Amino acid sequence: MNIGFIGAGHMGSAMIKGLLNASFVSPEQLFVKGGSSGTVEALQKELGFQLMQDYQELKDCQIIFIATGAKIVLEVLKEAAPFMAKESILISVATGHTVKEAQAAVGKDIHVVHAIPNTPVSVNEGMIGAAFAEGMPASAKEQALKVLEVLGKVEEVNENLLGTFGTVAGCSPAFVDIFMEALADGAVMEGMPRALAYDVVAQMLLGSAKLAIETQRHPGELKDGVTSPGGSTIKGVAALEKNGFRYAVMDAVKQANS
Ligand SMILES: NC(=O)c1ccc[n+]([C@@H]2O[C@H](COP(=O)([O-])OP(=O)(O)OC[C@H]3O[C@@H](n4cnc5c(N)ncnc54)[C@H](OP(=O)(O)O)[C@@H]3O)[C@@H](O)[C@H]2O)c1
């Protein structure tokens, strides 16, 4: 299978790395077109995929990802559409457009998927929301899911939920990164070496997430399991509440989604 990429900035390159990590395709089967800044040429030196100068190679690609900025995506799709093979699958991870708009840009012979991933796709632990064009054949949908599932967990959602999905799954890694940095700063303040603090914090988050996923227990119940009466954890919880932690997080989601 050949896969095409139009745009390989933060998100495009994260998906390319995930696909190569998993050996889902070889670098020879990946055709990537970048913009004008030279980013994609630098990435090509690192990852060895095929560089696309124009859109010619798209005709041999069964799956095409587009990951350009939201403002130009429809214009770029119109430009690339004549080179896309009939029945190929277009997966747009760009924001700011609907499935219908992308479908109108590429024509009815292309199967359109609108997917919103997050950067952990680069290590195959992404969270991806996907909305499929109405009436998309089951075989095309299956093929699209097969490639997306290499990159992480996929939830099929109604398109009108993709925005909030993108905020919670796509923006939150930055919120969590700040949380990790702050926890490590706290540990350093208490005398722990910084490198060790980052290791401890990252593994703690990984373990907490795995526990929540595998047990399917409510987060409040998991929290209750760590807070013994009069113990140190509940004092920490009180300090978080005193400083408006929950509201700060809820407001971050609201502001990012606005
Ligand atoms: N980053 C995330 O976590 C995330 C999550 C979900 C969805 N998204 C969506 O994914 C899209 C890309 O986001 P990003 O963060 O990856 O942005 P980005 O880093 O700015 O990447 C966009 C890339 O598109 C390239 N490009 C521009 N015009 C092009 C063209 N005509 N042909 C091929 N490539 C072209 C740019 O190349 P040059 O710089 O060389 O011009 C740039 O590398 C956006 O629509 C964003 O909303 C991002």
C-alpha cells in the first residue's frame, strides 16, 4: 500500500513517524509533499520517505492524508484532486472544514474521512476522532480504520463533536505537559534531581492512565483509593482545590474550544 501526505508539520510528521515506527509502510511507500519552508526536506533526511514535488505520485496512493493549516486546506485539496486515483481514501486531519466541503473539493470518486488526532500518534498511542462521509462503502471505511488504528485508539464520532474532541484530545497534551513540568518543579523544590523527577512524573501519568483504562473505574473512585484519612494526599488535594485547579482545567478546555 502507498500512502501520500500533503503537509508534514507537527501533525503530519507525527503521523508519518507512527506509521514508520509500526512498519505499517516502508519509507519507499510513503510519498510526502511539504510547503515552502524546507521542513519536509529536513524530515526526509531523517526518515527517508519519498519526496513529492508536485502531486503526480498521488495517483499511486490508496490513502492520502492532508495535514496543512486550516485556512488553506480546501484550496490545496482542489489543486491536488485531479491527481488522486478513483476510490482512494482522503483522510483530512486539518481543522476548519467539514466532510462535505472536503468532498466537494475532491469530487465524489474519493472517499473522505475527517479525523482529528493528537501528537502521541508518533508513538502509536494517539487518540483519534473520526467522522466518515455519508454513504462511504464499508470496505473503504475498514481500510481507513486499519491505517488510523496503527496510530492509536479511534472513536467514530459525529462531525459536530470533532471540535471538542480536538480540544480534549489534541490540545490537552500541552496542558498535561505543563502539569508534568509543574509536578517535577515541585519535586525539585523538595530536593529531587530534575531528570529523575521527569522520569517519575511521566511513568506515574502513564500508570494512572493505564489503571483508569484497564479498570474502567471512575476517576473520583481512583482518587479516593489514594487518599487515606488525614493523610498527605488529601492535603495535596485540598491545596489544589484552594488554588482552583478544577476550574483552571475546565476553563482551559472552554477557552481552547472557543
Ligand atoms: N498539532 C496538533 O496537535 C493538531 C491536532 C489535530 C489537528 N491538527 C490540525 O492539523 C493541521 C496541521 O497542523 P500542524 O500543527 O501540523 O501545523 P503545521 O506544523 O503548521 O504544519 C502544516 C504544514 O503544512 C505545510 N504546507 C503548507 N502549504 C502546503 C502545500 N501547499 N502543500 C503541502 N504542504 C503544505 C506547511 O509546510 P511549510 O511550513 O513548509 O510551508 C507545514 O509544514 C491543522 O489544520 C491543525 O488544525 C493539528
